[in-house]
Amino acid sequence: MARILLAEDDESLREFLARALRRAGHMVEAASDGSIADEAMQSNVFDLLLADVVMPGLDGIELARRASAKDPALKVLFITGFAAVALRQRDGLPGAPRVLSKPFHLRDLVAEVDAILAV
């Protein structure tokens, strides 16, 4: 079981993803934007950051940079409808974070999360 920080600004998608990851056996803390997720990173330790790339305020890329600076061992998975943007902007982040493009099936998300955590 992993501790996952989920940062997604779309409320229904955030709840849907959190529920699926919990059913897969993970502990999930869900944040509605990058700033709230950044605050959660200050007082908690997570195994994985699962972040939407495009969010108002603090976007997923900057959130991942800050989170990786605090915890270089943190694994990162981006979810986005803008994969090309994410692929360009993730340069310089430790571990070359993976990108899961929307739309995706929940089994693909869980499989990707499990694969990342297994490394």
C-alpha cells in the first residue's frame, strides 16, 4: 500500500480517481489544486505524486518540482490532456516522470501507478 497525493482540479475526476486508487489498496490524499497539494507535501510524506499538469494557480509541473526538491525519492505521474506540453516541461525533474494522457481507463491508471511504485 502506497501513500499517494492526488492533485486534480476537476472535482468529479478527482473523486473518481481517488476512489479507484483506494479500491486498489492505496492511501490517497486528494487536493483540488497545486497550492493545496503543496501544503500537504509540507506536513506529510508520500510515495507518489499524481498530478494534473494544467491546474489554476500552481500547475502540476511546478508542484512536482517543489515536491521533488523536498523529497527527491518521490515518484511522479502526470495526468493530462496536453501530453506534448507535459513531455517538454518535465525535463529537469528527477526520475523522468511518466505521463498518462486523458482519457484513460481506470485499470490503466492503477497499472501505471503499480508499475511506478514497483521500481
